[in-house]
Amino acid sequence: MVIAAAIPRGSLRAPAQKRWLAAVASHPDVATWRADRTSSWLAVAREVALCADWTWGTTRPTWDHLAERTGRSRRTVARVLAWLRQTGLLGLVATGRSAGAAAMALDEGADAAVYVLAVPHALRLLTTIPSPAAADIAGDQEDTAAPPAPMGVHEAGTPSPEGVSEGDPRAGARAKPTPPPTSRPLSPWPRTQRPATKPEMAAAAATARTLCPPLRCTTGPWVVALLREFWLAGWTLRDTLRALDERPDGTPWPHTADIRHVPGWVRSRLAAWRTDAGTPQRSPSQTSAAAQHHTRALARARAERRQLEQTHRASAPAAAAGAAAARAALRAARTNGRTDEDGQR
């Protein structure tokens, strides 16, 4: 019961090491990091997973152990653990005791904090399903709201550099009020247009969550991370939603079972719309536009050919008359020439 209570809201206990590491690596925040930060933070996450007891899905590494095994500083370890808790990938089961408290209890050392490894729950229920008119506003307010304050990471004998734990008397002194978001709600994104900038993609993601029910089980940043590559390739919002409903040949995707993992479901369906090199294919709207352009070019070529033929037909009588006059003049010249030769003889 203690472990179950520690699982973050909207998450479930990770069933295996590979599943948890995949959830960490595929988090939208990772896509915005530099390569060195990604390598460093994922190394700490891997070591956290290696220390896990998968019978219960818990892990209890110390900061010193993580820093020694990964070659990173304690500050980096603290930041990674705080980020994992903030994103719902790690839950605190029990805090560690300080070295001083452990010595007073005649123990050999301090106890490490115990965490439970968690992954996002793709089928978490929505308390309310937004109406089409209000869904964009609700989704955008969720996506543009200020991020929660970093949570402290409990470690034996070491205060968290990211914050303080709940119940700490210093928490009230250090807590600062979070100002409300000042950005205005995004307007619905037109389905026939391609989002190119970050604000446009955020608006398109909010609209996609309104139009596609499975996407409502995730967040706006997740939708942007999943569809961004296709939008940058020229796909419109309607194109991406169509790819989630139809195969490239136009046949609908079968709906035989509930969706257990929304990001995997999106990637699986979009994979059919990729080339052998892994890049997005030409979108349905791009294919339609190319076909229309080809049809218009053929129509212009046929019209020009007809006009040229009509010009030739209109000028044919005059050309024939000119040719006849030229032939008559030539015959007359030849006749006059023979007459002059006969007179001279």
C-alpha cells in the first residue's frame, strides 16, 4: 500500500527496466536538451534503473553511488532525481535519514531514500471531456500553465539543491508564490494549414486533442513531440489526423482493442507514412496539390495545342493562295524566257 500510494498521479508502476528507460528517453523534455545534457542525465537514469528491485518496482541508490557510477556531480544527480519526480517517472516511497540521526541510533550509516519507478498511464480517465468549443481553451491553459515547482530529492545527510522536502520548517520561508500565466489562450488552429513555429504547433496540438479522442489522454507537449517532424515536412493538421485514421492506400485502420500506450499508438500509425529512409512521405494534401498542378499543366498544354492548330487552319487558305500565285509567276517567267530565246534565233 505504501508503494502504491507513492506512485505519482497519472502514472503506474513500471513493469520492467526497458519500459521505464524508454519512457524516460521519450519524454518531451528530452527532445529540447543539448546532446551533452541528454547523455549525462540518461546515464544517471540508467544507473537508477540498474539499482531497482523489479519485484516491487522500487530502487534505493544513494547520491554518492550514482555520482561514483556515472562520473557526474552530486548536484547533477540531484537535478536528475528532481526532474524524474517532477515528470511522474519516480515516486518517493520513504525518505532517507541523515548521517547524524543514524549515528544517534547506533547504526552504521544513513539509510538511502526509497523510490518507485513509474511510467505514464496512457488510459488515465478524464474527469470531464471538453466540448469542441471549449476544448481548445482548456487544453491550451493546461499546456501553457507555469510548470510546477521542482520537488526536493530526499537523500541521506544532503539537502536537496533543487528544493526542500515537505514538512521542512524552511519550506515556508523559501516558498515563493507562482504568478498566474500571462499568456492568452491560443485560438483554434485551421486544419488546412501547416504549423511551423512553436506557438503554431502548440495551437495545432490543442486542436488535435479536441478532434482526436485518444490524444486527450496525453498533453499538448507530447502531441507536439509526436507530430513535429511531420509538421516540419509540410503536413497540415488535417494530414496528420488523417494518417491516424487511414493507411496510405486509403483503407481505415482497424479498431480492435483499447489503446494501451498513446505515444506508441501514434508512432505505429505514422510509421506507415514514412519512406524507406525513415522520413515522412508526401502528405495527402501535398499529393492532392501535386495532382491538381499536373492536371492544370496538361490542360494548359492541350489548350495551347488547340490554339496552334486553329492558327494553322486559319492561315492555310492564304498560304495556299500565295503558293498558287508564286507558281503562276514562275510559269510566266519561264514562258517569257523561252519566247525571248526564239526571237533571238
